Amino acid sequence: MKKLAVLVACLALAACDSSTPDSDPAQPLGPPKPGTLRILAGSELSDMQPILDKAAEATGVKVQFTFTGTLEGAESLANGSAAGKYDALWFSSNRYPQSLPDANKKLGNQVKIMSSPVVMGVARSVAQRLGWAGKPVSWGQIAEAAGSKSFSYGMTDPSASNSGFSALVGVASALAGSGNAITVDQIAAVSPALTKFFSAQALSAGSSGWLSDAYVKRAADPAQKVDGLINYESVLLSMNAAGTLPEPLSLIYPSDGVVTADYPLTLLTEANDDARSAHQRLSDYLRTPDVQKQIMETTRRRPAVPGVQLSSQFAVRDLIELPFPAGHEPIDALLSAYFNKIRRPSRTLYVLDTSGSMEGDRIDSLRTALVALTGADTTLVGKYRGFRSREEVTLLPFSSKPGAPQTFAVPENGAQAELDKIKSFAQGLNASGGTAIYDSLTRAYQILGQASADKFTSIVLMTDGENQNGSPIEAFEDTYRGLPEAARHIPVFTVLFGEGSPDEMNRVATLTNGKVFDARSTPLQKVFQEVRGYQ
């Protein structure tokens, strides 16, 4: 089958609208260079680059970032796969790695650089309608309003992003009402209130940046508009300052408390003397009063150093901090309950290229990636990013034309039997024939019909080549625009693989309010897990 030429890597990456982790934390970076601090970090810290460039001039310390998710980073520390590759860790919080004994013991000197609480932002008119404007509002009141469907909001996946993770744990602790961090024994009792709270979640995302971008795009369409977001205060303030919203967000600081990200620049215990010196010089520089002010002005995060005056953008000065579990057991139990019992279930259709060009390693990679989602991947990431209880999964293989779809309904109890059926179907996929991408994508919309108000509905399109059979992309675009409004609410998450066309996959993702993921240099299994953060 005719394929697109392999693109130059830098151009390919530029073509992908993706905020997925830039690198695998387990991949080697080479030996450390004097004056270079190799940091495993959260992707939101990319906004610190102008300040770090000035820091390099002032201190001689050059930061070399590798961006990854908190869960992935914590696991790479715990299992040793990141050993010798990094000198420091810099996430929005160390709470998750500290909950894992094998990761916690590798955390050395921790220096807080800045902070940002996770709060709720709702459109100003919505805050006024709900009676929240200028008044104290508790998480319990927010949960009641959510349960009555009085408003909707978006939040990041708590297994993929610290803002969603912090929100989940903070809300659970607040609703438990004990004044202490949530415990395993309290999760069942607080689940009905949490279910009310998360019933209003209409948008999920794997990163805080994509969540805010999706909110802005939806704000222009009354039919897809979401009323608010749970995100970092800094992100919400930046959205207001950008001037792209139809109306500004009113920030709600729940009266019973918040969970704050404190961005500790953390030296790893195995770092050498040069790295230790670099870490100290950089930390000292970033905590000087003038630089703290620059951080506040540039990133809208709060200063970590006492005595640095908060700017006027921070309407609420004093925050109540919610307690956070110290061990991994309550965190694990809460995440499992959230995905399998509490939040809206998912309804996902996978459009899977099984054309002749997929023969060999590629079809093997596809089988492995799907099987991993059935519970075969027992890592931390695999545990939370697989198919979940109450989920409806449809697999639609295609080659010269759309194949026969197979739908699997994963029950809340006894899920493994249905997951084993998905595993068996995936293992039976074979490669042959041509490539009818857009006829198959059109068929996917026909199968799903429309977005469900009670489920996160999405399509995943994975292809390794260009369209060779059936309708062209222009025909799909015309068909999509003619779909009923509810069907147009279903996003397509496109996965680039092999010689897949970056231009066409971007066109599909942009048209449907989806996102592009790149599996050309990252294992398909890892990319499929990243996509799960948006479903």
C-alpha cells in the first residue's frame, strides 16, 4: 500500500497538537554535564522557561527538562527505571511520590518555589445565578448544586494530572467532614456525595492546559458550553487575563478548604556533587524576592517566600488547607472508586487500522496495546488507565472498508469476564487489505449515534498510513458538519502511527474538538494509556 514519506522528526512534532509528556522518563538522557540540572517535571512548568533562561545567565545552571505525568514520574522513581537519568524532580506537588515508599526514599532536599491552590472557576453569570458571587461556598454546597445539574464543569483525570488528583482527594476529605484526611473506611460512606459532585463533570482531560483550551473552544458554542472548571488558580487567572472568554470566570475558594500545589524543586538522593551545587544555586536564585515577583507576574502562581507581597489579582489571601492522606492505601482506594463507581462511565469506540501495512510488528503493537487496557498491565499507570467498570467499549477494525464492530459492556461487578472477551478479540486482529480511514470514521459516528448526557463518549482513530479506499477527508468533513448536534459533541482522539498523515489527523481532531497523540516514536501501549486520560 502506498504510504506517506516519513517526515522529519522536528516537523512532525510541530504538526502535532499535543500536550502529552515530551519524553519517556525511563529513556536515557546521557551523562550529566557540568552546570546542567536534569529535571523530571510536570509539563505545566514549561511556562517557567523565560525565568529559567535568566537563571542560567545569573547562576550558570542550565535546566534540562523531561516532561512527564506525576503518576508516570512517581512510578519511574519507585521501580528504578529513572535511576541515573535525572538529578531532580519538579512536579506541582510531591504528595503522590511521597505516598510510595520506594519513590519517597529517593527524594532529597525539597525547596518550595511557588504555589497555586486548586479551586473552582465558573462563568460570572453562573456564579450569580447560583448565589455564589461574593459569598462563602462549601464543597458540600457545590456538590448539591452539581447533583441537581444546576451547572456543569470540567476537570482533569486524577490519574493523569495533579489538579484533578488534588481536587478528588480534597473534595473527598471535605465531604467526609471529619476534619482529617480521607481514610479507606470513609470512602464508601462519602461515595454518594462524591457521585453527586462528579455527576456534573462534563469534560475530562489529561492535562490542565488542554482542559482550559477545550473550555475556551466550547464557550463559543452554546450547545457544548461548560459552565466552569476545576483547575489551578494560576490557570484560571491566566484564562481571565487572556481576554478570550465570553465572560470572565468567578473563582470559588471553598470555605472548608483547598489543596495547594507547592511546586517543590526536589534534589534526588543519588545526585552527584555538581548537581547538588546546581540545585542549591538555582533554588536560592528562584527564591530571591525579585525573582519571586517575576514568577508571580509571569505564571500567576503565588510566591513561596514570606514577605513577598501578593499582587491585587489574588482576591483571596488566606487559604484553608485541606488534610491530605499520608499513605498510598486511601489514595489507591479513592482513585479506584472514582473510576469504577463514582464518575460518569465512558463510552468509547476504537477505529483500528488493520490494513496490510500493519502486518508484523505494528499489528503486534496494536494487539499488545489493547490487551494492556484489559488489565494485563499491572503497573500503577496501567491500573488506572485501563478499561473500567461500567464502560462500553466498541472495537471497529478496518482495512479496505469498515469491519464488523464488536461492543463490550463492562459490568460494575465481575468485570474481568468481559475484559477477557476484549482481550480475545484484540488478540485475533490480523492485518490485510487497503485503508478506508474516513468511511470507517463515518461508520463510527453512525454506530454511536450521539453523545450521551450520562457518559463520556469519544472515538479513538488509530492509523498507520494515508487514506487509500473510499471517501476522502473532505467527504468526512462534510458528513460531520451535517450530523445532528448531539453527534457533533463526540470528539475524535487521533493516534499517529507509522506513516499516518499529521495534517489529516490534525484536521480531524480540530474539527471534532479532539486531540492528536503521536505514537511514531512512543510505544503505542503508552499512547493508548495517555488517551485514556481524556475519556
